[in-house]
Amino acid sequence: MTRDGFVADWEALRRTDPEVAAAIAGELNRERTTLRLIASENYASPAVLAAMASTMNNKYAEGYPGRRYYGGCEFVDVSETLAIERTKQVFGAEHANVQPHAGAQANIAVFGAFLRPLSDDKVLALKLSHGGHLTHGSPVNVSGMWFTFVPYEVDPETELLDLDRIRDLALEHRPKIILAGFTAYPRVIDFPGFRRIADEVGALLWVDASHFIGLVAGGAYPNPVPHADVVTFTTHKTLRGPRGAIIVCREEHAKAIDRAVFPMMQGGPLENLIAAKAVALREATTPEFADYAARTVRSARALAEGLADEGIRIVSGGTDSHLVLADLRPLSIGGAEAEAACEGVGIALNKNAIPFDPSPPAKPSGIRVGTPGPATLGMDEPEMKEVAGILGEVLRRPDDERVRSACRARVSDLVARFPVYAG
Ligand code: DSN
């Protein structure tokens, strides 16, 4: 028991459930001994983790601050209001809904707010294999099952978004929503350009900012909020908060979004996670966070340059964000083999399709790497050059045990210099 609030009690967990405790200890040890290059992962601060592990977990609070369906909401109203107001302040938003349990739920709420299922309403969105997300129209996701998507692609030469082509598609198909913001697109997105197209065809502009929203908060990437009707984002990627999501929108859409989140898509909000979102948003206003955001982007650029020096082709020729998409064909290794080889030396990353990938999705030609995790730990350009060198070694000779063992030692040395949850 702490003096003012009851948060996680590790000894109680160990006594009550040694098996789960062992799994959690194993995960912490994995985090401490592995280099985290998965672009969508990060390390939430001890303060964020404490808010998640608080007794706010116990409270039902269906509804919104000041208008709940349960009594006893005075304190969760305080933290949920803080999360809302901080979101509005950090991103200059008119309205914020901080209740979505995850990015997928936030995105489905946008469909619920603006589209009729199984109708002719169309959404113009980036093709999945070019960097779009599962919830942006995949046929195995409710988005693709219930709504009509018109996919756009990146340019085959530059691998950049081609706004002229997107405009042509918008004029041809007259979508109700144009969706920008992706899961594997490394460059800056021209939000004013998307706004102009949306205005020309009378569409809503929706930005899924999940990947880069922390960079926006830290001033290292353009802010989509002034340009979009609605912006969804997860809180646990570059924003470094708890798992979950937030929707911000223009005031005119506030009622539709709030109704779509609750009661259309969700029931009781996860108030402990909402409190943790408020903590993360407070952290996002600090100079330390701005430094982290800037370091994330310059580290990603250093990683891209280092990988290019190793003979790996960088999709679109570089990055303006936290992630790098790499085409491994010059090294004659597939993305899946690369993921496994890297895991073997203590580097976590993910296989990824590249635009116009000649290989099937299960065996794509590329990998996606990101720097939010390393930047949170304090790593910078020199460390990313070192990482690029290790990746080059192991990906050129994944079956050579001497190479693997040397790379494993170099990774161990690197992660030991930047400890995880050390204090
Ligand atoms: N799984 C996330 C990612 O890795 O990009 C998106 O949901």
C-alpha cells in the first residue's frame, strides 16, 4: 500500500499467481536484453504504468464526464477531463474522446459515426500492401467487410504518395471519407494537400495518426489536426502512453463521434487507462519529450543511411519519421528469414511488405524498423549506425554461427549501456 494511492503490488502477484508473475518477469527480462526496433512499440514511463495499475480499474463509468450512468464517478471524471483537456491543448483540437480501448475501436467508431454499413458510401484509403492498416479496408476486418474502400497506391518510381493520382481517384469515385495516415509509410504526409482534395469532392478528411502522433506532440512531424475533420491515434506507440486510443475532431462532429464510441461501439470506459493517457499527455509537454521526438527522427535517418551503406535498399530513399521500410532483395534474404535471424541475435523487428512487393504477404521482401524505443532509452545517431552495422552483418550471413554470436555480443553490449526500467 502506498501512502496516497494503491497501485501495483508485485509481491501480492508473486504470492497469488507465481505462473503469471513468472511470465511478467520473463517479459521484463526480454525487454532488458532485446533491442526494440519494432516501430509501433515503446516503453511507457513508470508513472504511466502506475496509473494503469491503479484502483481506477474497478470503476464503471459508462457515459462521459458529468453525465454518467453510474454514481461515484467524481474522481474518474477528474482524470478523464484532464485527459480530454490535455489532448485538446497538445494538438490544438476542438473536441477529444479519450475512451477508445484501442486503435481498431477508434477507427471502427469513425465508420460508425459517418458511414452506413453495406451501403455505397466509399472510403479512399492507401492500399494495405503499400502501408495501409488492417482497419483501413482489409477484407478480413470489419472495415473491409462492411464498408466500400477505393484503394490508392504510392508512386511506383518514387514510392511516395502521389496527390495528383489520389485527386483523380477522388474525383472519379466521390468518396465520403478520404483517409490518410498509415502503418508503414516513412515520409511526411501533405495534410493541406489532402484537405484540398477532400474539399474539392465534398469528402471528410480522416487522418489515422497512430504511428507518428508522439512526433507531432514533440514538434518533430506536421500536425494533421488543423487540417482534418477527424484524427484517430493510439496512445502507446510514439506517444509512449498506455495501450489505447483517442479520437479528436472538429466540434461539428463531436456528438457523432461520442455516440459512435459509446454506446454504439463500446461499453464501460477503461478509466485506469484513461488516467494513464492523461499522464502520458502531461509528459508529452515536457522538454524531455521534445528532445525524444527529435532524436527519434534523426536516429531513424541515421539508421536508414546506415542500412543503405550495408547495401540494403531503403523504400522511398529515406525517412522523415520514426520508421524505415527496407527492401532486403539486394541481400537475397526475405523479410520473414530476416525477422527470425534478428530475433536470434536479440533484435526485435518485423517483416513487412514493400510497395509492389513481388512476394506474398506471409513472405514479404522487406522489414520495418523504428527508433521510438531506442530513443526513449537515450540512444541517438551513433547507436543507430552501430545497429545498422549489426543488421548488415547478420542479414548478409544469417546462417553463420560465428557472425551470429559476434552480433549477439554487440547487441548485449549496446542494450547494457541503455538499461530498461533501471531505477
Ligand atoms: N500493429 C500496429 C503496427 O505495428 O503498426 C498497427 O496496429
